Amino acid sequence: MMSRYLFLMLMLVVISACSDEKHPVDGDHVWKDQTDMIDKSKDVEQLVNDAALQQRQQVERAIQ
């Protein structure tokens, strides 16, 4: 029982020692440029899909 308590305390100390409260992450990371580009490409994809849908709807209206 005592060894479990010591193990738990040791793990809590290790976890708290690993946290970096003095230097919080400001949102930038190593892959920020890549993730920003992916987000932009998703926006462009949505615009293209919307334009294709509008064009398809116009063609369908013209056919009817």
C-alpha cells in the first residue's frame, strides 16, 4: 500500500515538473505554416465547391 502511495506521489511530482507554466505556448508551433496552408486550402475548396454547386443549379434551371 505504501509503495502505491509513493508511486502516485512520484508520478504527480513528475507531471507537475513537466508542465511549463512560466512559458505558456502562444499558439505558434513548428507546423504553423503548414497547418495555416491546410486551413486556407480547405477554404478554397469550399469556395470551389460552392461555385460548382451554383453553376450546376443554374444549368439545371436553364434546362427546365
